[in-house]
Amino acid sequence: MSPNTQPKTAIVTGAAQGIGKAIAIQLANDGFSVVISDIAAKQSLMDDVAAEIKTKNVDARTLVVPADVSSASDVNNLVAKTKETFGGLDVMVANAGVCWSKSILDVTVEEWEKLFAINVRGVLLCYQAAARLMIEQKRGGRIIGASSIAGKKGSAMIGAYSASKFAIRSLTQTAACEWGVHGITVNAYAPGTIDTPMLREAAGAVITPSGASIIDQFKAATPLGRVGEPEEIANFVSMLASEKSSYMTGQTITIDGGIWFD
Ligand SMILES: NC(=O)c1ccc[n+]([C@@H]2O[C@H](COP(=O)([O-])OP(=O)(O)OC[C@H]3O[C@@H](n4cnc5c(N)ncnc54)[C@H](O)[C@@H]3O)[C@@H](O)[C@H]2O)c1
């Protein structure tokens, strides 16, 4: 990225709540113009995130664009609106994702397809749309995806989710290989158990074959002995989005309190 083009612009998908919200707030603190995106049903939560950013810094530049990441036309519209409003794009954070828990013995084709449409096709579409604009701009860029520790090791009851998060690592590596020549770096974060609505609503309900809740199992396996906070992921994304990560690409970095060692 050119160091002299300020302010820079970042898109964050799945930014109405949880990790995406924390990333949007952090990138705004870092001086980015931030595009807050999520599904249309979360319009008021997205507006709240924009208002929270403005409360901290009245001069902060934000834009709210509803987009379903599994839809190519929504994602293309998201990037087009960003260009129209802020003149370009420097950072894409493809954070949106869903997690449903079910044994791979029982998962239906429809459930599998829907999860992959959001978690994998959604990230591909965000990576593609961002890269096309960044290549046209000729000033490099940062593309960042959301994997998971479930993308490093399979776990009972979240097989479809785990497979989708493994796919993000592969996509991130390939994108890094193909777009490095344009000065675009592509990396992903792999959170462990982070205290968000996803964790509370979905994973919190999972009972493993041993009878333990998956959250308690993760806590017990975590050297730091606790669940992480969304801001702890946002701090890392802040670094990934900055000049400080200029020689890093194709990586999926685990942030999980020490559960998984690469
Ligand atoms: N919380 C964790 O413990 C954890 C761990 C590992 C990885 N992750 C990953 O981090 C990312 C954020 O997770 P979170 O915990 O903040 O989840 P969350 O459910 O709290 O927030 C995810 C957001 O994505 C949005 N979203 C869902 N489908 C969408 C779609 N089709 N288009 C656009 N937006 C959509 C949701 O509306 C929601 O606002 C996800 O990709 C998740 O898989 C989370």
C-alpha cells in the first residue's frame, strides 16, 4: 500500500455485532473510513455501530451498506458504493460467517450448502470484488478473512463449519499467491472461543459426545483459562491492516489463548 494515501478505506462484513463490530470500531480508531456491512435485517445494529464510532470521533467517516455476502450482486454493490463514497478501497475484512452445530452424520445437503454459501462463497466474493478494485487502483491493499481454530483442527458437532473454515485457509493462500504481484497481501485470523452472539447462541448449545459443553471444553483446554474478547481479535486485524504487516501474506494466524499451536 502507498504510505501517503490518507485517509484509507476499509470494508468490514458481518459488522453489526461481535468480532466484526469490534474490528469496525478499531479500524475507525486507526483513522480508516469504515464501511459497516451486514445483512439488511441488521440495519439498526449497523446504524448503532456507525453512531458509536461517531460518538468517539465526530469526524470519523462511516458508511452503512447492507449486503448478503453470499450474493455476488450484493458484494459488487458493496464495493461499488465504497468506491463511489470514499474514492477507493484499501482493506477488505471478509468477517461475516455463520456456525450451526450438528453431527456430520445428520447434516443435510441444504444445511451444508447454505453454510458454505455464506462462509466460503461469501469470502470468495469479498476477496474477488476487493482484489478487482485494488488491482485497478494500482496501490496494493490488504485483504483479510475470518477462519477459526475449527479451520486448524476438526471438532465434533461442527463438521460443516470446520470444513468451511479450512477452506478459508486454502483460499487465503491461493489469493496471496495470485495477488502478491499487485502489492496485495491476503491473510486470515483464526479465533478460538470469543465472547460474541455466535458463541453464545450457537456453540454454547453444543454438547460434545463426552457431555461437556464445547465452551467449557475450550476453556479447560486454554492455557489462558478464559474466553477471548472481540477486541482481542480486532487488535490483531488492526495490525494486519497496517503497514506493520507489509511482508506477511498467505497466513492464517491463530488467536485463541493457546489452545492450538501451529
Ligand atoms: N466467536 C467465536 O468464537 C469465533 C471463533 C472462530 C471464528 N469466528 C468467526 O469470526 C467471524 C465473526 O464471528 P462472530 O463470533 O462475531 O459472529 P456473530 O454471529 O456474532 O456475527 C457474525 C455477523 O455476520 C453476519 N452475517 C451472517 N450471515 C451473513 C451474510 N450472509 N451476509 C452478511 N453478513 C452475514 C451476522 O448477521 C452477524 O452480524 C465469523 O466468520 C466466525 O465464523 C468466530
